[in-house]
Amino acid sequence: MQDEPIDPFNGDPADPAAGLEDDTGDDELDPLTESERQDVLEDLSDLEIYQALLSPTGVRGLVIECEDCHEPHFFDWDLLRGNLRHLLTSGKPRVHEPAYDPDPDHYVTWEYARGYADGVHDTLAEGTEDPKDGPAA
């Protein structure tokens, strides 16, 4: 099974993105620091949790405010996972474009997903407390 979406232009001489990822050294990025690698690994782990919790409610992925173009970018779960894995292995983000006509009602922010997961965790934790102990004073 492939982790990333298949490139429909792979091997096509008329590929509109040809040359965008040329490694000429001009845009050479430093490899990820250990801290940055850890952040990406944590994001991947969080993404699994968010998808498991939110997909059944109709959420298709996350929306991220792009720091470069200041527009919201809508990523489905698999595409975002593939982008994070690419960043982890290559040390550089993929070239991206906003999704075509996404339905914003099907996407949430990282912050919303994190809050939702925290709420589920807290609710489950409350359900495991021993009622005879009562609330902590």
C-alpha cells in the first residue's frame, strides 16, 4: 500500500510541475533538527488520533492557514499524512496549492481537533474515577 497520493503526471513530459523540485542547491534547506523531527512525529501521531475521532462525525481533514499565501489550505487525512511523512524524510515541505472548491464544513483546524481529542480524553478519564473517592479537594 502506498502512503502518498499517486502523481498523475509521473513520467509525463508535459508535467506542469516539472522542474519545481529540481535539487540545484539554490533552495537547499537544512535537514530537520532533532526537535523539528520530534514535532513532525508528534503531529503524525496526533493526526492518527484526530482522524479516528473525527472521521465518524463527517470531518474529512484539517484546514491550515498557509504562512506563505495567508489562505486556508484544506487537507484530507491521507494527503496531510503524506505531506508530513515527506517533510520527515526530505526535510522540506511539498509545493502546495489550495484545494479546488472544498466544503469548509468538512474540515477543522488543528486547534479544534486537539480540543476535541482533549475533551474526549477528559470525558473518558472522568468515567474511570472511583465515585467513592469523590472530587479532589
